[in-house]
Amino acid sequence: MKISDIMTEKNVVLGLKANSKRQLLQELSDKAAEITGINERTIFDIVLERENLGSTGFGGGTALPHGRIPELDKVYGLFAKLNAPVDFEAVDNKPVDLVFLLLSPEGSGADHLTALAQISRILKDENTCEKLRQMNNGEEIYALQIGRASCRERE
């Protein structure tokens, strides 16, 4: 599975505004509903339930909220660059400004884990994150993520 299998440049949201973690998850759920056709409340409830198990903010200003949605037919990814960082209860206690939402069908064990691993590698790379923070074009951000994932696949 590649990043290009789960998203397009249309799945990149720039300048997302949120004042809290909960509001951020709500905004992401709303955007994901547009892409997936799944009710935004269903997405929000599942992502929030997963988040309540432990924060998916893993440091360096990044977070990877995710959930398994029974009605989905494939894995979807959505990348958001926030207008201003928000407290996400990350492991390093730093606010988050780069977020990748991953939604998978309930029975997609291997695909879900593969996508989580690929996205995690991208978001843990400080140089890549710095480039993402400097970019203001959805197509460029998408291309950087695809290129970064492709490099990892060859390693």
C-alpha cells in the first residue's frame, strides 16, 4: 500500500482552524465525510473513541488520529496543516500543527497497519515536517508525502 492509494491532493487541507483537540477532530471528521461519504458524526465518534484510549499525538508537532469505520470500502487518508498549533496531549506535550487522519474499513488489518507505519515514518522525519510547514500548496505537500513514502519503500 502506498500513500497514493489512500489519498489525492484533494485530501490535503491547508490553514485548518481549531481551538482545541476536540474541535480539530470535529473539523477533520467533517472534511473526511466529504471525501468518504460517511456521516461526519460517525467518523468523529470513532476517532474520538480511539483518541480516548491514548493520544495519537506522537511528538514534534504531529498527530496521527485514526479509526476503523465499518461502512468504508477502502483506506482513506487526509492531511491537514493547521493555521495555529493546538494542544493535542502529545507525548512531548508540544502543540500539534501537522495532522494526518487515517480511516480504514473494520476488516483491513494489514492495510491499516501498513498505512499507519508509512504515515508515522513521514511525520517522524523532522526534515520532512519542516518542509511541510513551509509549504502553502496542497499539490506540493501531496507530492512531498508521496515522494517521501516512495523513498522509504525502496529502502
